[in-house]
Amino acid sequence: MSLKLNNKLITIILTIISIITIITCLICNYLLSHTLNWSLIVLSTIIFSYLIILPSLILSKKKRLLGSLISLTILILPYLFILTILLHNFNTFKIGSISSIITILYLWGTYLISHKVKNLKGAALEILLTAIFSLVINIVLSLILSTNTFTIFNIICIIFLFIFSIICFIYSHKYHL
């Protein structure tokens, strides 16, 4: 079976499963409570997920990840806004949007590094970016939540990532990798 045919089949199956799930949830929610509330969360989440997965199924092999990343970048804030309305909780958007923006920047950074730097220096940069991301997300969440999100495990992990990144940089420089 060719890759194109396989992707078409997967797209059709994903679409059918998504539609059946949405309809089932809407019917159950309405029959049980005579209103639509939680099923709208399911509906929006399935549509959001579908639109992020779809580019990886319909685009050429080289553009799949890029397509899904662009889709995620464009859709994450509207999705969080819809969730905020459905949940009647502004913290969903406040915390989710800030965390998502930081995460999107991290994902774009790793994507660009992996496409521009193909050697051990690229791996070292990605490890360093991961350490910085972990540090930044913990600081930001600590400030937003007014609580300390750092645990000893977070700190140890960040330190090891920095050390491993430095080792990779040194090794790549010494052996020209």
C-alpha cells in the first residue's frame, strides 16, 4: 500500500471516528441533562486536535511537521479562549495562553535547530533550549500561580540538562562533530 493511499485511509478513519465521537457525546449530553455543556468541550477539543493532526496526514513528508506546528501555533489561543468560555474560568486562558506561548516558542526553536544544525552542536543547542524552557516555564508558572513550582527534581533535571549540553558542545568542538 502506498504512503499516499495509507494516509488517505488514515484520514478517512480519523474523520469518521471524530464525527462518531462528537455525535455520540452531543446526544448523550443532551439526553442526560437536556442541554449541551461538557460535550462542547469534547467537540472543541476533537476539532482542535483534528486540525493539528490533519497537516501531518495530507502534506508531503518534508512539510508534515511544519504544517502541524503552524496549525498548533495558529489554533492554540482560539482553542484556549473557547475552553475559557465553556468552563467559565478565566484562569484557563490566563495560565494556558502564557504556558502555550512559551511552549510554542520552544517547539519552534527545536524545529529550527533541528533543520539548521545537523551535528552534535544541534543536539547540544536543543538540550540547552530544553533546560532554558524548563527554567522559564517553572519561573512563569510560579509567578502566575503565586506558588513555588520548583521541586528538587526540576532543579536536578535542569542542572543535568545544562551540564549535558556543555559536554556536547565541548565534545563537538574537540572532535569537530
